[in-house]
Amino acid sequence: MVLIIFTRTGLQASQAEIDDAVSVIWHNPQLLTEHEQQHYQTRGIQCLALPKTVDVEDTKATLWALEYVEKHSQNQEIMIECA
């Protein structure tokens, strides 16, 4: 599964899914620390920054992020953080 995360709150709320079935995390630029990225990568989870920051409260922006990830991901099972 692919996970799209925009905020620290969303990251914390998604920990159970990350532990179970996530293979890729797409995230806002600078959301994950280098340490967090290394932690996920050692567990086989790829961390990819979105090309621009997305406001989770902006529906059009979150839809853009979803479309972007769909175009750039082989796995079409996608979970996205919602406000």
C-alpha cells in the first residue's frame, strides 16, 4: 500500500497502517526527519517527498497529490491523509 501524508498528526495517526502494509510513504517536503526516513527505509519502506507542500485542508491540493502519486506509483492501493 502507498500512504500519502501531509502532517505530523497524520503520520502519528497512520502508524498502525505503516507497521502493517505500507511499502511507500509520499510526504510533504521536510515532513520526515532524516532519522525517520532512515528508520522507514531500513524496514523496507520507501520515502518520497511530494514536489510541493500540500495543505491537508485544501481539497483541490489533496486531490492533486493523489493524482500525482497515482501517476508515479506502481501500487494503486493508496491511503491518503484527510483533514
